[in-house]
Amino acid sequence: MRNFKELGVHVDFIKSMKEIGVSKPTEIQERSIPKLLENQIDYIGKAQTGTGKTIAFGIPLLQKINPKKNQIQALVLAPTRELAQQIKKQLFKLTKYAEDKIFCEAVYGGEKIDVQIKNLERTTHVVVATPGRLCDLLDRSAIDISNIKMLVLDEADEMLSMGFLPDLNRILKFSTAAKNTWLFSATFPNALNSLVKTYMNDPVRVEVEANQLVNENISHKYMVATLANKLDTLIGFVETRGMEKGIVFCKTKLGAQKLKEELSEEGFSVTALEGDMGQRDREKSLRSFKNGASQLLICTDVAARGIDISNVNFVVHYQLPENTEYFVHRSGRTARGGNKGLSVAIVLSKEVEQLQALQKEFRIHFSKFTLS
């Protein structure tokens, strides 16, 4: 594996990365950074969330910015406010030692648009945006993206699943002839193909195999339950973990809300996060979980994308996901930053076969967890 210097990364950015604990490139970084630095290309990078995609596109993006030009030169689109904030924060950290200051702004729903418009009046080189808020700004002629040289679609699959296709079409039509589009996604649904064919020019494709992405610091366990005793099985497991923090995944919004109510009735400190929640409620739930007021966070897959919470001790798959790649994404919410973590699947006897398929596909070793 090559180091960041060999990939063409400027010493100032290497210094910034070392300060945030990044010293060796991940596979998606090693394969993406040289291509994006050396060439004017459209690009597709397929890799799971949590594999370092922000640095994979962030370093080339920042190195291609001309700080002396007072105009927006790069646009990063993200599906959620939380991910937009996270990307802006990481880009800001990467620019700490840059010789010439690069200015980033993030725009998203849930904040006063007038404040964001005022912020954009300052020198801005990079904008990180959610599609809906960016369209609001375009409607008001409050942002000029006509000079962008780079457009990044991060978590593109989730932007489609959240209904942003019309907004994406509108934004992509603002393209300039000199712009390069970089698309990063954990999965590649058919709907993405139409975007690629319409707006991208012979993109270079890089795919990091999912079976290379399983974090070795995660222990994988399973518990077999019946429908009648599934909740009791979950409660029994959580009780073995003391006051450790955990995320519990359900398939549906209704399932997440129902489980939250059931666990609350049993006396657990629990909060939920699902797609229909308003921005204020989402923030309240996340804050409650992050600061330890809630021990458990009940999530759906869509709601959990783009959320980076440290010190999550365990993940529970209360219901297995429809998409097998989501299993890796869910499990990756624990064992972040080099810590160890535990991923537990609570399955019905008829679902054990699905675990065997996951074991084969991702080379995961599952061991049985029994309540003592």
C-alpha cells in the first residue's frame, strides 16, 4: 500500500490528516486520490459508508481549488443535514495547514436561510449542501454555482431513496462544460444509471469489494428467537451490557417507533431516529444519544446514513436488512476510530440461512451469543 505522499497529496494536507489520526490510506482513498488529482475526469466510487470516502474526494477537491479566485469552485451534495455538517467539518480540518486559506460553507434545511445567504456573501470556495436547500437558494438567486469545476454527489443512492431526484436533475442542469462530476455511493441502484448516462461523460469506475470492508475490530454474534420472545431476547442482551451505548436497527419507521415505545415501557432510556422525523426532533434524538441521556438509539437504515457517533459499544440487527450491503454499513456504526465493537443479529430460526449467506458474502464469522 502506498502512503499519502506517494499518492500525490500535498504535505500540508498530510500534516492535517496526521493531526486527526489518519496516517494510512484506505483502499478507496488509495485508488481514488491519484486518479482525481492527475486527471480531469468524471468518476464513480462505490464503497461502503465509513471507508473514508470524504478524504477520497476531499483531498483532490481541495488541492484543485484556487484560493486566489473569490468564487465557488466546488459543490458537494449530501442527503442529510448531519452528513453535510460532517463533510464541512472534515474539509475544514484538512485545510488547517494550507498555505492559502480555503473557505467552505455548508447549507441545509432546518436553519434560517437568511443566515446562510449572508454567510455565502463571504469568500466561499467550497459549498456543501443538501439538495433541497440548494434549490431554495437557486430560487432566490442567492448562490452562484456557474463556475464550479467539481461537483461531488456523496451517498448518491440515499439522495435518490429520499426523493431528491427532481432536485438533483435541476442542480445537475446548472453544469458547465468544464465541470467534473464525482459520484460516491455505497450501493448502485438502477435509478443512478440514468443520472450517470445523462450527466456524466465516460466516468472512470472504481469499486471496493464489500467483503474487504468488514472492520476486523467488530465481533459478530447471533441470537435465535421466536416472534413471541424476540423483544425479551433483546432486553436480555441489553441487560448484559450494563450502561454501554448501542444502536438497534429496524427495517421500517413503524417498527422503530413501536420498538422505542416497548423498550421505554420496560424502563430503558431510549430514543428513535427515522425518516419521517422533523429536523428538530432528529437533532434532539441524536443529542440525547450522544450525551448519554439515552442508552439506546433505535434506527432505520435510511435515517442512520451519514451519522458518525463515537463510542457506540454495540449494534443490534433487530430485523435483518433487505439489502445485504446494509448489514456491513449497520455494523460499521460501532468499532470506529480503532475501538472494538460488537454486532449482534437477533434472528428467527428460518433466518439463520440468511446469516450463513452473509457469512459467505462478507467473510464474517458469526458465533452464537447465549444469555448466561
